[in-house]
Amino acid sequence: MKFIKLSLFLIALSVTSFAQYPVAKLEQAYQILANDEQAKYAITSLCVLDAQSGKIVFAKNENIGLATASTLKTITAATAFSILGKDFKYQTTLAYSGKIDNNGTLDGDLIIIGSGDPTLGSWRYEQTKENVVLNSWVNAIKTAGIKKITGSVVGDDSLFGTQTMPEGWIWQDMGNYYGAGGSSLSWRENQFDVKLKPGSNMGAAVTVQNFVPAMPYIKIVNELKTGSSGSGDNAYGFLPPYGDLAYLRGTWGMGINKSGISLALPDPAFDAAFRLQDTLSRLNISVGKEATTNRKLVLANQNIPTATQKLTTTSSPDLSEIVYWFNKKSVNLYGEQLLKTIAWKTGKTPSTKNGATAVINYWAGKGIDKNALNILDGSGLSPGTRVTTSAMASILFQAQKEDWFAPFYNSLPENNGMKLKSGSINDVSAYAGYYTASNGQKYIAVININNYSGSNISKKLFKVLDALK
């Protein structure tokens, strides 16, 4: 009898708890969005789970694959934590080939050996800042007694191969900082700044004032025009991987409160070698030949130097710190580097395709249908990536069970009073993450709209999610 009463009590409690879910509010809010003029030709998907049980609270179009934009970063980060571990660190090695004679002359080359670290030279972390890394390398060179180098500084960018861009990225993105490609030897997050000054009237030429840092090996063709007051930044750089000619196109508005735009380094491994060689020159440590990379040596049919002695190793911040900035600031480069690293650490050639396959296979092993994960890159910048909101919500649910969940959760930005990763590319807007209501009920929510019209759709997505409050 006691057992029966207990069972009835639990059933009643379950029914009561389910009744507390804001299903009707979600239904109404979703329908308002679906009927909105901006969504007339769009596909809208929503999946809300009970964060404790994983059961669906409300879902619409949850099994339709949609372009994810940057909400894909939640999947890349969760997979990286699972496969690499939250304490994983990249290692960049400075070494040399040849021998050092009694006069301090290195008859050989300095070699910077990359392993995919996207933080090398980054300003976001104290230990990775450009001057900190360069000083560390210079100190190691001096400690070894090297006063002169007959060869050159070589950036070893061989680990990740020569394809720096995912095949699904678009031309308009690739030359700009947010579309920086991933080399196994990255530097300063693979970007540089172009300082701009608008003209005095609409349609006038925009002045390129300078580059930060100086880029003597890149030529800029400036086609920018001054935009109307308040039109802001509509300037884009068109600079292909490994190229040395950049076109600036678009408009730069009068009265803009920005100093310029950031472009993608076309060859980050070369830039890293170039900066070290330039630093050594300033310190009167002569280098006989120009800075180069493994790729350039292969193209020139020259021998690639073999490291004979390690000088120093530079460690990245741990993965928890990397993921923090990956999600907080939506750094696309980090996603592409993590994807290739996942492939590498699972025994495959470190490529975007192999990394995407490893991500899909990992979550398929956790019960998620492979067909719900059509992944072409690690950051979501590719409009060809397609993931269902149901699959993404399921991954967010499973993430809660892992020992790395705390840093993962902490990496998600605050949006609309919720812990939500945002995503936005052309005509795509999405959010994915967690929310705890005032009554203590915890939810996982993924909302995505593709092919909407107009602008400022985010506020309307938030109104749907507000039904959980």
C-alpha cells in the first residue's frame, strides 16, 4: 500500500512538474515569430529541453538541419574538451639546424616549429603576447651563445598542411580578421590592422593611414569610398591565403568612431619568422638569408632544414582559457585550429574534413544521429554547415555530465539574461545555451532562423525565449 501511494505521489508530482513548463507560452511566442513578416520566407527552429531530464519541453522544426553560424562553436568546444581534455596545451618549439662555432656563429637556420597554437602572439593572455614570446625566443638564442646566423629564420608550418581555409568559406570573409585561416604556425591571431580616415564628403576617397604592425611585404589597393554620416563600417579586405596583394572595397562612414579594420594575415608562419628575424636584426644579431617557411622552401625546390637542437618551448594557455575566449568573443580561428587538432589527436591527418568527421563520429557514439550533424568547419562561418537544433540541444544536455562542464558553461556569453552562445552570418541568427528560471527550473534552449529578411531579428528571438522566464 505504501509503495502504491508513493508511486501515485511521484506520478502526481511528475504531472504537476510538467504542468509548470511554459509550453503554452512557448507555443504562442514561437507562433508570433513564425507569423512575423521577417520570417515569411524563413525556416525557424526551436528546441527546449528540461536540463535535468533531457526531455523535450517544446520543439518545432527541431529535426531540420540549418546553418548554425557561431552556435556551432558550442559543439566544437564540447568535442575539444572531450577529446583533448580541459588542461590540454599547445607547444611551439624554437630550435636550430646545423652547429654553433666558437665565435657564436650558427651555421644553419633558426626554426619555429608550430603545432597549431592559435594563441601564439595573441594579446588576450599575458604569457602569449607578442613581445613576451619574442623576448623568450631572443633570450633562448642568446643563452645558446648565438651571435650570428648564416641561414634564415624558418617558420615550420608543415603539420596542418597548406590548406588554411575550410572549403565552405566565402570570398568576402576570407581576407578579413574574422575569416583568418588556420596555419599550424599562427601568429597574433593571424591578423593585422589597417588604420583608415574617411574623406570630408560622401563618395570621397578614404585614406589608408598606416598598418599595425607595419606590413612591408603586402601591397594594398585602396578602393574604399566615404560613406554617409552614421553609415559606419562597410569596409572589407580581399586578400587570399599566401597572397601579397589586398584590395579594400566598400565604404567607411563619416564620423565613425573606429580607427580602422583588421585583415587576415595571408601567411602567418612567414609573419612569425619575419618578426623574429626583424627583432634579431634590431639587436645586431645578423641573419644571412630572408625569413621563410617550409612551404616557401618546398615551392623553391630548396631543402627543408632539420632541427638538431631545441632552444625553448612556448606553451599555450590551457584549453579552458582558450575556449573561454573562443566562445566569449567568437574567435573563428580558434574553432578551425581546434578542429584540426581534434583530427590530429585522433590519429588522422590534421585537416578540416578529418576534424569534422571526428566530431560527428564522437557524438554519434553518444547516440546522436550522424545525419543531424552536417559539419563543414569548426567555427560556423561556413553557410554550408547544417545542424539540427535537436542535435545541438542534446549535446548541450550531455555536456552537463562532464568534468569540463564548469569552464564550458563559464565560456558562454550573457545574452538576454541567459547563458547563450550567439551566431550570426548572412540571413542567419541563432542562440544556444542554458537558462535557470526564477522558480529554479533549468532549461536548455536552441533557437535558429535561416533566410529571414530585414535586420534586428535577435530581439524577436529573445521574445520567444522570454517565455521561459
